[in-house]
Amino acid sequence: MNDLFETLKDKIDNQQRITDAEALALFESNDLLAIGELAAAANRRKNGERVYFNVNRHINYTNICVNQCTFCAFSKLEGEEDGYTLALEDIRKKAEEAVAAGATEIHSVGGLHPRLPFEFYLDMLRTIKSVSPQLHVKAFTAVEIDYFAKISKTTILEVIHALREAGLGSMPGGGAEIFAKEVRDKICPEKISGERWLEIIEQIHATGIKSNATMLFGHLENYADRVDHMRRLRELQDRSGGFQSFIPLAFQPDNTRVPGAKGVGGVDALKTLAISRIYLDNFQHVKAYWVMLGLKIAQTALCFGVNDLDGTVIEEQIGHDAGADSPQVIGKERIINLIRIAGKTPVERDTLYNELMVY
Ligand code: V47
Ligand code: SF4
């Protein structure tokens, strides 16, 4: 074992933080198994052998978006052929299907529609909650919250308050992409800045609403940009404590406009998940989102520090529009089996990580 790995093993055993330079050195190392071993040790301390999943359903209410992020194959301009906006009745049906399938969570995000009023999003939440008050709605990103404040000419806090009254339970981690300005300006020039994303999330956490955090990787960013992204999240988590899980999202290149981006290989995916587990010592959970990673890499990640597989998903669009070749849905039994075969204990959770059943 070389010096870096010995130093980091000691740090993990003594629950000390690793530095940015150490994280960068891990990214530059090709010793994937040694990185994985460190991450597995860091995860074992936090979560033992338990691996979480939930039963959920995605509802992407519209793909019409005023932003045209170059990495996004999902969004359409208004009037474009494949653009759609779901009617509240469609949303109700999807929520009913979710309840019938045993879902405890609706995950709902969409484009920034140029004409839908803020009231639409409130009605959407009320509609879902009217199907089942127990259904947890994890919806909207900081990007959407910023947009809602603009279209309704009000503040972030007022938007959050209204969404919460209408049934918002927590927020997913999207819209973070990569914070570094130089790259962000190339892949999503119209999107709010990284600083604004962090500022909005901090305000949201202060209201008691939990969120996740993502990082889109494998496009134009370099390793230093990934470490910079995680540093800003670690700093915010020190202040707010409001993040539940970190989710590195592997970029899917089909139908996108990122020049030269080829997609993410298994080695880079496992390395990134593992390093995030080691670096983000104040995040309880690291999630392998199987939709973007594929089932086999997501399962392998369970031996590389990951302790969450997201959920059954049902009808994911953002990754699949960009060429993800994972299934559209996986059954609960299949997730349980994937976790068991990896030698771990499957635990069904709700959105807030309350344990519903240990298998
Ligand atoms: O913000 C868009 C990403 C995100 C592509 O919090 C792409 O539990 C890969 O945030 N290739 C939305 N990624 C999805 C998201 C998410 C997913 C699952 C669970 C949770 C959670 C959050 O999808 C966007 C963007 O970063 N994205 N296009 C693409 N071509
Ligand atoms: Fe719009 Fe979000 Fe796609 Fe960007 S990633 S174009 S904001 S839907």
C-alpha cells in the first residue's frame, strides 16, 4: 500500500476528513480496488451492511423548457413536435397507479415552462396528495424554485411556504450539474449559477425541508471540478445538515449537444462514487442511480461505498431520452435480489430514510 492509501485508511479509521488534494490524488490514481476498499470502510462505519431502496414513481409533468442545457435530451421548446405537458387528470392517474403498485414516493421534476402559472404546480401537489395523503412528494429542484419565484414575483421563502402547504415533502438533488463556472457556462449557460443553487438550497434547508444533491459527471469537467463541486456541498452540509444523499449522475450522451463527450465508463463511475463516499464525510448516504449507471455497475457500486439504490422508478425520461439502456422500471423483488447477491442487507425505506422493512 502506498503512502496515500495508508494515510487515508488512518483518516477513515479515526473519522478525519480528507483534503481536496487527497481527493484529487484519488481521482488520479488507477488503483480502483484500493479506492473501493477505503470507500467500503467509510460506508461500513456509517451504514453497516444495510442498503436502502424505495418504491417510487417518476412524474415529469412537462418537457417544455425555456433553458436549453446542452447535456439535456429531455427538454423541448414550446411548439416542438415532441413537447408535452401533463393535464392534472393524467397526473392523478399516475399517482393512482403508483399507489396501486405500493409506491411511497412520487419523484417529480420537469422543464421550466414559459406559460404555466405557479398555481399549476400547487394544484399538481394537491392532486397527488388527494390520491393518498401518505404519498411523499419529492419534487422540484433549486432551478425550478428560482423560476417559480420569478414567475410569481415573490421570494424563495414564499414559494417554499406555498409548496409545502400544498403537499411538498422534500426535494430531489437535480440542477446542481457541476458548479465550476467555466464548465457550467458551456453545458447550461441559461441555468442559475452554482452559487445561486447553493444559496437557494441553504434557504430551503433552513425551513426544515430536506433535499439530495447531485453531480453530473463525464462531460467537459475535469477531476478538480468534481472535487470543487463536492467541497461546496460538504461546506453547505456543515452549515445546514439538510442533505440526505449524494448522487453522482453519469452523463448519457445520446441526443445531446455536448461536443466530444463520450459517456462514462464503469471504472470512472465506480471511482467517482467511491471517492464521494470518502470525501463527503457529513453525508449519510451515497446513492447509485441505476437508471444512469446500468444495473450491474449500480450493484457493483455496493462494494465501493454506496448504500442506496434509489427505487423502482417507473417511467424515467431524462436519462432514457439521452440513451440510458437500463430498464424503465425494476420490481422490488429484483432490487432486493441485486442487493442480496452483493452480500448486503436490503432495506426498504421511505423518502426520509425511515426503515419500512428489512429483508
Ligand atoms: O439535474 C439531465 C441530469 C438531473 C442528463 O434526488 C442527465 O433522489 C445524465 O436529479 N445524462 C435530474 N444526467 C435527475 C435527478 C435525480 C435523479 C434520481 C434521483 C434523484 C434524487 C435526483 O438529471 C438533472 C441533470 O443533472 N441529467 N440530462 C443526461 N443526458
Ligand atoms: Fe431544462 Fe432541466 Fe433540461 Fe436544463 S436540464 S434544459 S433546465 S429540463
